[in-house]
Amino acid sequence: MSDAPNREPPERMCLERFHVKHFRSLRDVEVMFEPDITVLIGRNDTGKTSLLEALAWYGEIVANGFRGVAQLRLGPSDVPPRLRANWRDERTGRQFEHSVWCYPPSPEEHLLVGGRHWRWSPLERRVSSLRGKEHVARGLGRLASLGSISLADWRSLTEVPDKVAEALATAGRFRVPSPYLLEPSALSLAVRVDADRVGGNGAGWAILLQDIINRRDGTLEELEGHVRALFPFFRRATVVEERWLVSREVVALDERSGRSGASGPLPGAAARSPEETLAARQVQCEVAAPASKPGPEHVAWVSAEAMSSGVLLALAYLTVAMSSPPGSLLLLEEPENGLNRVITLRMMERFLEVVRQRQHQLIMTTHNEFWLDLVGPERIRVVTRDDAGTHVSADPDNMRALQEEGFMLSEAMALGGPERLIEKRRGHV
């Protein structure tokens, strides 16, 4: 598949590098990311999922502060996690380095921007520079992170100079979502209308599809077209909202709950609670029944619970990509899980087409070798693990040497495992 044509990049921060120290099974790991697509491959228990979880932990701190860090339970010999991310503004080319130290008694944050190095102490609410200047920001909440503080709050609640506040507010653009590992059983669940988040397993994804429907800009029709190309009997998708009234009435209580010797009706007997309105949304799909004879097509609406897992997974992953604003960072775990192998390759092609068109940055893990032929050597990272810990290797030259020998990268991985891609070829150093 050819890359999308060159165009003006969206207004986004691109994650270029992530360094993890002492996070779960990860001791000291660094990984470089491509601006468009990075695929992490490796055997089970090498640390792929831990890398995504470390990214999600970092993203939670950036967005919501250090409260979760305060609840860390570290033993006497445990080393607090340190997470460092390098970012680049796609429009201006400016680079930033941002790190957090997750030590509960004294968490801290560092930001390198515009040649200046700033240190933020959330418990003390102090900003200091390497040159010794210090600013107190007591108007802010304890355990706030730089990314969770708006520029307006810096200016209205603190005496931090505007120039410094503008630099610190940059961290508000370092957004990292939680990774998705969509489960068909979760995709079929209804979601409350007041829900505002989608679970990492896909519970509540009707929220994302409803966002697409609300746009009325042709995105829904494009999404449905992709799914129809994969599943011929699929026609349309929608979100159905159901409302119902609920009331509770206690007609009697067990005598044992009454007070000894008490007279009169049992406490709570015939008590009726006010009616409560509940509402939930669920995805439904219109499908065509195979025709037994020529004539008008028979179609029916089917709830997500009755749809095949393959249709739900393909529709949900494409919805994730198309509901995210252009230029978003997406983290996915094994997006081909549960799909028929005949469908898998075509679904991958459609999904990557959407990612490239919308200029997303995609970071994903997979055990499916087909992805390697679709993304090319530059976008592949091999994750291995030994007694020294987890290692992430990128060796596009060696992978191109494999291709020159007549191997497809998918064949090499299928025959020798992920490590085969970084084993040096004859005549290559």
C-alpha cells in the first residue's frame, strides 16, 4: 500500500521517543517511534504490553496529575518508576523533552522547552529552573501535573510570569490515551447515556459511533463502506437509545427484621421509591439475509449481541480511527484478534488506509506477521527479553537484506519467530 500523499501536517504533538525505568517488568527500556506507524512484535512475556501500559500511566499523569502516584505501594527495595517522553511539534518542528518521577513522598516533573529546563514539584507547588529562579504556585491544587494545569489557571491562580506559564502550558498538549484491546463481548454491551469514556476493552464504544453520527459530514457513510467491503451482507450501523422508568416497591419485610415486641406495620412495608428514568445506548447493524430466490433484498436490524465478532471488531477499530480527531495518537493491542485470517489482511489494509488518511500516529502490538508486509521495515520494532531485561530493536537494514534474499517479512517471522528479523544476515554487519 502506498503512503498517503504529502499534505500539511495536522496540529499535533508527535511522540518520538519513550524511555521507561523501573516500571513493572521493565528495568530500563527505550523505544523510538515513527511519526505515522510503529508496530511492536515479540513473543509473549517480552514486555510489549508493559510498554503500552507505561505509556498509558504516563498519559494519566499528564492529564490528571499525580494522585495515582500517591497511591503507589513501593517496598523498601523498590525503585520508583521514571518515565521520559520526547515530543515534536509537527507544524513548527520544535522539540520537547518531558519526564516524570513517580516517587510517592516527593514526585516531580521535568520539562525542557525552548532551551530552558524547568522542574515542577507538585507537593510543594514550586517551579524552578536550572538557573536557580523559583516561582511559587500555591493557588494550584496539590498533586497537579503540568499537563493538567491550563494557561488560564497559571495566569489567574499563580504569580508565575506569563513567559514561564506559556512554556509550562506546553505539557497540556502531551496527550497519550489508554491502549485499546477490544473484546467482542464488551463491544456488544449497552452503555449509559451519561457515560463519557470508552473502556480499554471497548465497553461503551457506542459513544464513539454516536460522535461520528452526530457529525453528519459523510464519515459514517465512509465507515460503512469500509465494513461492507469486508463483509458483503453488512449494510448500515446505528446507535439505538432506550429509556425506561424504574420504581421499587417494598411490599413486606421478613419478620426477623422487625423489632422484638414492636407493634404496627413492619418498617418499610409498602414503601415506594420515586420513579427513575434510565437510558442506555447500544449499537445495531442492518444486515441482508442471503436471498433464496431473485427478488427484493430482505434486510433486518440486528443488535450487537447477535452480530459476529469479526464484524464488531472491524467496525469498532475503524470507528476508533475515524472518531479520533486528525493527527491523534492511537495505542492498540493486537487489533486483528478474533478476525478470520481470510478477512484479517483486508481489514488491516482498510485500517491503515484510514490511519494514513487522517494522519494519525499509531503505536500497536501484534502477533500477526501480516502487518510486517504492510508497514515495511522502518516501522517495525522487535521486543525481546533476557536475564538483563526487555530490549527493543530496530534493524531495517537487516530486514531489507531478508527481502533481498527473497523472503517476505511475514515469512521470516512465521518460520523463525520475531527474532529472525534482527538476526544478522551473511555479509551484513
